[in-house]
Amino acid sequence: MDIIKIFPEITDKIFVVHNFVSKFLISKESSIFFKNKIIPEKYFLTIGKYIPTKNTLNIVKAFENRSKIFKDYKLIIIGRKGWYDSLENYLINHGDNIISLDYVKDNHLKYLYQNSYAYISASIYEGFGITLLEAIVLGNTLVFCSDIPVFKELNLPNTRYFDPLNIHDISKKVFSKKIEIKHKTKTRFDFDNALKQFSKLIKTTMNYEIN
């Protein structure tokens, strides 16, 4: 959408093929057997420790101001270290209720998605938002994320938005009260739909070349 806004004259040459969650990951049997890590029963989940644009530090600070309803909950952060030094330095003195994991296997990732109370992403910028899609498809029914265009375009079910730069807003929207969701709904982001879109892309491209 940003490309179209900047270069409206090329809209007839833009083709969209939706992303999707790998069937391999979906078919994986989830596992709780993490080496040297004890996973709590109650936790929030987020992914992103590599770059500052993931904005995970604001999630951590908002989590520290969580209501008493979530006092027994932990925050699990997944991701390999990069140059997000402000997050790493903050966690040294504020990590009592934080579980920090580096790389996790697919079956562990699936388990973490499925059993978290909610998945959170406070990214300031994203190219797509595959982790949000994974959370929905792999079993988590509730997602909290930044109110940024790319996430709004996904239009995923059972998603709540917040201002990623406002710690108070994150705390209020995510950590102040429980939200009960008893049903799951499908998304348009699956392999079969992507295959249809890609087939259409190939046919359309061939027509362009012929004409």
C-alpha cells in the first residue's frame, strides 16, 4: 500500500500474493520439553530482540505496570540478540518476570504460541507481520499489536491495536483486563489461497508478455 501511495502510476503492474504459515510448522507436534528452561503456565508471548524497531522494550515496560489480574503471569521474549542494546541492558535489572529465549525449535515455537494468553507485537515498522499470522493460525486466539498500516491491512481476527510509542496505552490495552475469546476464525492467509494468487500472477504476466 505504501508503494501505491508513493507511485500511483504503477498500480497496474503490482501483483499481490499473500503470505502464509508453512504447512510444515502447522503439522509439527508441539512440545513442552525445553532444555534448561521452565515454561510457566501463564504468560504473554512476543518475538523480537534483534533490532530496536521491534520496540520490545516498550512491551517490557508496559508489562511491569500490569494490573493485579496478571500478577502471576510472565512475559516470554523469543529471538536472537542483535543490536537492541537498550532492551538487553534494561533486562539485566528488570528481568524478574521475564523469560528470554534465543532460537527455539519449531515444535517449541508452536507450543509457545498455542499456550500463551496472548501474542504481542509492538513493532514500529514491519514488512508484513508473519508472527501475528503464526499466532492466529497455530492456536492463539488473541493478538495485540501496533496500530501501523501493515498490521491493519492484515485485518486478522481477534486482534486489538495500540499505540506502540505510548507505554501507558500498551499497558491499558494489553495488561489491564482479561479478554475472553471462545472461538477461532479462519484468515485468508493460507497456502491454497497463496497458490491461487500466484497462479493468477503467472497467467497475467504471460498475457503482458504476449501483448
